[in-house]
Amino acid sequence: MTAGKITLHRLREMKKAREKIACLTAYDASFARVLDEAGVEVALIGDSLGMVMQGLGSTVPVTLADMIYHAACVARGCERALRVADMPYMCYASPAQALGNAARLMSEGLAEVVKMEGGAWLADTVRLLSERGVPVCAHLGLLPQSVHRMGGYRVQGRDATEAEAIREHAKILQSAGAMMLVLECVPRRLAARITSELSIPVIGIGAGPDCDGQVLVLQDVLGIGRATKHTRNFLDGDCRNIPEAIAAYVRAVKSGEFPAAEHGFD
């Protein structure tokens, strides 16, 4: 194993030490190498590639073949960071289906962790995968694969009932064996509470500064994507090139400078 290789055990140690975890999306070998050199701990091969790489309107049309291809590309350039790959839409509708598709994502795409969106209904799937040696990252809050059901990209957990449901889902998924959690677009106080209640690392995006780490879409960090409240263009300023911008993002996450109050939700 590469010296300094980031593992799930290392991420848990970072959580205990309150050392922030820097995560970015990656879709190809060249950018994966830049992320590695900048000190990013987690490279997320996100199904966001459907929007930023393929020009689609959502992540829903992304296929398992797409994810395997891009995950394998990232693996060729990424030696240090932990590689987490999204399970695409309807590739984990049942535990058996999830196990077969996760096996492909790991054996063909060389992913080290698979990520799935959804709440307590995923508990049996998470348990089966964990028992079979497949590490799982859960994803709660805003679920991009459920954008049509949610009625758009909206902050989740603002009312007490919804917030309590998200908390309970997080606990259930951890108990089932999830080893990481992504919290997307939830109020800062809810994210802080969940982060303190769980023993697994919690990575936030639009979830305030109190999560164990932060993730953004790479293109948003470089000012290429559509600017939203929870993003920041790190190429706008003193950075002269892309590697400097990514290194600046890592430093900002580590120091707690990012996200600032204006990047989160109440």
C-alpha cells in the first residue's frame, strides 16, 4: 500500500482528533493526480459527472458503466486519497442488486468505498454489503437522485419532524454498518448534532462548518460550475493555476475558513 495511503481507519482517527477531512470530486486520472498532490483525503467519483462531464440535467441518467469507467480512470491517477464511488440511480433497489453492482464498481472500477443515497430503507443493503466486505458511505439530506420526488434541489431538514427523521436515519445506517456519511444541504445545527452523535466521519456539502470534513464538486472549486450558496471559486484570487486553487481549498477546509457562514443554511 502507498505510504501515507488514506484509509477508513485514518478518517476515523482524523474525526477523533478533530482534524478536518478535505474531499473533492474527481472523474479522470489527470485531475485525480492533482488532488492527490494537493493533499485531498477523499476523491469522490460522483454521479455528478452526468451534469459536469456529460451535460445532463440531473444525475438520474448516469449508468453503472459510466461510473465504472470514470472510477477506473481516477484510480490510475490517485494513489493516496481514498476513492469513494457513487452507486448510480436504481443500481441498488434491492440488497442483491446492490451487492452485484457494488462488486463490479470495486473490481472493475477499483473503488474502495461505494456511496448510496437514502435512509433507513437501505439498512438491509448496507448490512449485506458490509458483511461481504464492501465499505459503504451513506448519503442523507438533499438526494440528487431523488430530485424529481423532492421537487428540485432544496434544503432538507428545516422543520423539526424532517430533521428528526434525518437524525434517526443516520443512526440506523451507522448501526447497519455504514462507515462514512455525506450530509448535503441541511441546516448547520442539524449537521453539527448528527456529526457529534455519530462515531463515523461525516462529510458535509452545504451543511455548515461543523461536519468532520467538506466536499465540493471540482468544477465548482474552479469556478466552472454554476455558482450556488454553498460553493466557492478558489481560482478567483491569488491562485495562479488549478493546482494552487485545489491546494487553497484543502488549506481552507483544514483551517476552518471554508465553509464560512454565508456558505451554509439556517
